[in-house]
Amino acid sequence: MEFHYGLWHGVSALYSESGRQLGEENTRPFALNHHVPAEKITCKYEGSRSGCLINVSALRTAMQNFEAALAITKAVQARHVGDQGRADPLGIWDLYILSRASIALIAYQMRFRPQAQVPNRVSDDLTSQFQFISGVFMICRHMMENADCLIAQNQPVPAKVLYDYADDNGIFISFNGMACAGSVKKIHEFLEFCIDCSPQDKSPTIALDDLVCELDNWYQYALASIELDCFIEQERAARLDQKETQTSDASTAQIYCSIGAYVRSLMPSSALTDEGLSSFKSGALLRQNRILGLLGRDMIRNLPASHIAARLG
């Protein structure tokens, strides 16, 4: 799954306790998008969302569980920065890791457990956090894919800058014209909450042990999956025509390479033995098998050429 779809696509088709797909109208792959009916109204907020339809059904679930979403986010953040002993604001690379590690909470639960123990639905608490944190992921991914200067280095960026970037680049609008349903205030609040990793007396708390089994294994799974995705996207970008105008001196491939190296620096040293691999296929296979090992699943012998072509296409 991690090679073929990536974490976001891999879980977006799952269903919440409320009976809605996590990815809503953005569910990937499209073959699994069941277009669950939703209550919709016209967006009233200024900017790129103005006049677009928003999904009130998804918004209702998200807002009912907003405090739980904050608590889960803070717990994932604490696990990420805990080993580093940091209290300064998170840079954009760390926000990207935070978003992907949050999504990995769901992916790991579905992949690690024996099939007979896999829950049929994702809790509404996790669903709400997924909806909010996916916005952070999409902002970071857009910057990476467009080699934006903001993500060329792992520097903190104010919440307003991130919000304005999303608004200016249409990130709040999905492929079918639906708009992100959160208010400007709530989106700002969530972004600021993600960036600030200093201890906060009033921060909502939750024990990740209540959400995911094998806590350290989940975090290593998250890092390995993020590093695999960086490896894939670096290869994809390197194969594209680099003559397109970039917003900075960095290329998309260079940014993915830099973030991949940063993620590897957070992984156990035993995970760094693949630097000398000579081909994309062998590197991708080793990485996917590393992930399968963390999941307690059997190794695979090959990545079909058709899968590689589809992933890099």
C-alpha cells in the first residue's frame, strides 16, 4: 500500500463512525470514491473559497470533535519532538512529518493488526483530526511539488503565511470545486497549534497508547513511509522536465531529497544501509520491505513494472 498509494490515498477511502469516507469527495483512488451524500451550503468566507460549496456534514463531525483533534495533534507532535528535546516553533519539514505521522495513526492501525481484528470504522475523533491535519499536508505537498522557497529549508512560518499561501494557491478548493469548510479563525487556530510545540498548560491531552498499539513501532512506520514517499517523489521530479520556471533556486527533486535526508536522520541508524543501492526499483523494494517488517507482514520479492510506472506516471 505504501508504495502504490502513499499514506493519504491509502486511508482516505476508509469510513468513519459517522458513515462518511475520510477523504469525502477527495477520496483516492477514484474507483473507491462512493460519493456519500452530504448537506452542502455556499461558502461565506472571503478569498478563493467564496461562493463555492462546502460540505456541512463533514464540518459538523469535525467541529464536534475539534478538542479531540487538538489533543491527538499535540500527542503526535510531542512524540515527534520528544526525542529532539525541542521547544521552538516547528519548521515546515516538521509540519510535513507531523501531518504524515498523524495520518499514519490510521494507516498503521489498519495495516498492523491481523485482519480479523481490524475495526470496520475509524473513530470520529481520528476522523476529525484527519480532516484538519490533511490541510497541513496539502499545503506542504503543494510547496514541495512547486519548489516554493518557503519549504526549501526547515524554517518556521507563521500561521497567517500558511493560510494565505493555501488561499492564494487554491489549496482550499478540491478538484470538483468543493471548498474547505473550516472558518478562517479555526484554520488559523489549528495551524498555530501545530506550529507551537512549547509546553502549554491548557493544551488538551490524550495518550497515544489509547489510539495505537506498539507506539514506537507506529512512529518508525510513519518515518519509513514518509521517507519512501520522498524517495518516490524525488525520482518522479527528476524525470520531469526541469525547464519549468521555479520560484527559487531549489528544484522539486532537491526539496524531496533534503526532506528525505532529514527524515532518515530521525530514523535508527540501521535504516541507513541502502544508500549504495544502484536503482530506483531496488531502493523502493528495500524501503517497502522495511515497512512490511515494521507491520509484521511477509516481505515481497518484487515491485511489478506496471506498479512502478503507475506510481511515477
